[in-house]
Amino acid sequence: MDFQDYVSVDCVIFGYDFERLKVLLLERVMLDQATHKVIFSDKILPGSHVLNNEPIEAAAKRVLVEFTGIEDIPLHQFKTFGDLDRLSRQERDILWLKNIHQDPSQRVLTVGFYSLVDANKYKLSVTKQQTHPEMFKRNPAWYDIETIPEEMAYDHKQILYEALSYLREGVKYNPLVFELLPEKFTLGLLQKIYETILNTTFDKRNFRRKLLKMPFIVPLEEKQQKVAHKPAQLYRFDWKLYQQVKRNNHDIML
Amino acid sequence: MDFQDYVSVDCVIFGYDFERLKVLLLERVMLDQATHKVIFSDKILPGSHVLNNEPIEAAAKRVLVEFTGIEDIPLHQFKTFGDLDRLSRQERDILWLKNIHQDPSQRVLTVGFYSLVDANKYKLSVTKQQTHPEMFKRNPAWYDIETIPEEMAYDHKQILYEALSYLREGVKYNPLVFELLPEKFTLGLLQKIYETILNTTFDKRNFRRKLLKMPFIVPLEEKQQKVAHKPAQLYRFDWKLYQQVKRNNHDIML
């Protein structure tokens, strides 16, 4: 047994489809070898063991491409999970691991990464060659954060909810939201994204007043086009200015 | 080789002594077996391999007690480090590891924890039995953050500086500072702590106005006693109220 037997990565990819907040999950399927009937199926985060000569973040990027087709997105390491029994709490996890000749009682440390992307932007697909014909992962798909599937592999539901906490803190203090917005956006769209992610509602006037105080949210000399309602003002996010402001900002915001 | 050969924890303990920000380091010493002269000595974070049946946070707590004598402090997991060559970049690390029969080219993943404590509160001591008489860790001591020793083991200087970034973000958004303050404190002391940790200065009036807007910083019907200058108002931090306020707070603070 070597390094890669003990260390894995798992990715919690949040997607916003301009309606709801989603999370990207795979289906884990185990078939009966003889009848090919489904013994069980549940949901699993895109994840994998870290190869011996592979940096950890490279492993996370590889896994994402192999199991979802998503490339070139920022990945934020948020927490490492190492409960002694994280792989052996559920009967079907034990069954699965025994069938791929892994000891379910052997601890594997997993490093969690999260990201927030535009859910409409990617064509999802699995390209990874899977070696056990009756056991495989398939169908990467977006699941509503409000209706997370009940049955998930290992401690993945816990990892997912912890990632959600980090995401919610993250969007409050870091410009994650602007990574997924179109270059030109309205304050209405910005408010809707924040409300969806934080699962709250903001007073429109307070929200606008607060956001417009931020010098890096810059009005454009342009309005929306081809809309039925009164066209709204467009804005852009000035990344360079944001970095400058942040560098000198020691505001305490308990 | 098993789990514990591949996974370790390292603790970055920041201490405030009511003057400066410090960090807790050990001295790593290697002696010549025959002459007992020092071959090298440098500084190292309190850290250790995670035992097979040991939860990760328990490992961090154990290491702290064994190498520093510090018990019962909150530890914040902040990042996991896994560079392929993190143990083999320096000649003296290679020498050290070979002498304890470890392969310097074998990657070890280390989970980093940080904490912020009152540096005057603890009596520091090493109680851990060390098995190589000519190679040992000793003298846990506080080092000024402004003058971190040049020579540190492995990637520990990188881990330390990353922890410092997390600490500085942490004190801005979380009440870490109030964990080390005396129960009753003046706003002057609070300002001094923030200034020291964030390495900045605040305008006294703005700082007070900002902090006094926070409902969980509660004035007491009490003033300082036995001071030469005009006694200042004392305050306490209301943890329960803080939790309540935070639960309902979705302020965006980019």
C-alpha cells in the first residue's frame, strides 16, 4: 500500500443556472454480475485517489475532467476530512469497497475542494475508463441544493453541506459571484444570485445602496437591450481595483 | 507502510503577549553521534504523524501537549499541504529523515491547524519521549512574527505564512480576538490587539464608532481600577448575542 491508497480528493461543484443553486453529482451504480440487475445506486461527489506523483490540486482538476468534462475552473480547497469510519458507515459502501478489493475499515483522508460556476456553461460527460464492468459512476448532473438526494456515498453528504457553508461565507467576503456573472450585469441579477446562494431576500434599495458604495462595481455607459421592461443600467466588476482596495482594507466585519 | 506514514498534522500557534504577535516554534537539533557537537539546528512547527486510530484533530491536540504543554485551546483547520517535494528541498531535511529511516522523497500530506492564544498564559515544555538521542526537538518558545527565524524545517515557513493570512482574515470576520481577551476589556486594548495582528493602525474615533455599533460588544457599569490615567470604560463580549446576530446576518462585505 502506498500514498495513493490513503489520500483522495473530492470536488463539490456548485452551479447557478440563473434560477437556482445546484450541485454536481454522479450516480454510483452496482449491478449483479449475473443478472445485470441494479443491486444499488446512489449519488457520489466527483472524487478519486491522488496518484503518487500528482499534486493534490492537479488530482482535483483531473477528477473533474474525467467524471464531469468540466475544465479550467478555480478550485478552492476548503477542508480535509479524515473520520476513522468515514468509508464504513453504510452497508453499500462496504459492499462497493470490498468488490474493488479495498478494505472499508482502512481510513482514507480526503481533501475537499469547492467551486461556483455557471451551470448552463458546461456539457457534462464521463470520459474516465472504468475497470469494473458491474460497478461504475455515470450521469454527471446538476441537483437542486434544496432537494439533495437522500442516498449518498460515504460521508459525501456531510462534505457537501460543509462546502455549502464555506460557499456561503465565501460569497460574502470574496468576489466568487463575479466569476460566474456575465461581464456586463444588472444589479437586479446580482441581487438574485446573492439571494439564491444565501437563501435569503434583500431589500432592493438597501442592497443597491450597499453594493454601489463599492468602488469596484462600476457603472457602464450602457443599458440593457431588447428587454420588455424599462432597460436597466449595466455594471462591470473591476478586478484590478478590487485587489487594490482589498490590499489596503483592514475593516473589521464581525 | 501504512496510513500514518503518509499523513501528519502541523500546528501554527499564534500568541499575543499584549505587546506583539508571536508564533510558537520548537528547536530541531541534530548532534554528531560521536562528538555530540551540533551538526545543525533550525526551527520547526509542533507537528507529528497521525496515528492509525487517531482522528486528525486529536492528533493536533496530542502534538501540542507533547511538544508545548498547551492544552484545551480551539484549533482551526485551515489548509492541507501536499507538495511532492515538501520534505526534500533542503539538505538538512534529507539528512534528518534518512537518520530516522524515512524516505525524504516519499510525500507526506500535512493538515495545518492554527490558533490564537494569550502568550502569557502557558508554561511551555516538551514532555514527549524522543527516541533518537542525537536528534530531538526542544525549547518551545514564542518568536516575534516580525522576525521569523530564517532557517525552518521542510515547508514550515510557507505553512506559517499561510496560517498568518488565515489568521488575519479570521480576526476580521470571526471573534477569534475575544477568545484571548480578558472577560472585561477596554476598547483601547481591543484596538491594540487588532492593530498588532493586522499590522496596521486605526483611527481611534472611527474604530470606537465602528465597534460600538456591534450590539454584542456590551458596556459594563464598571471602569478600570488602579490606573494612573483616567480610568477607561470596560466592555464584555456577549457570545450568545453574537451567535444570534450572526445567524440572521447575510451582509455582503466584499
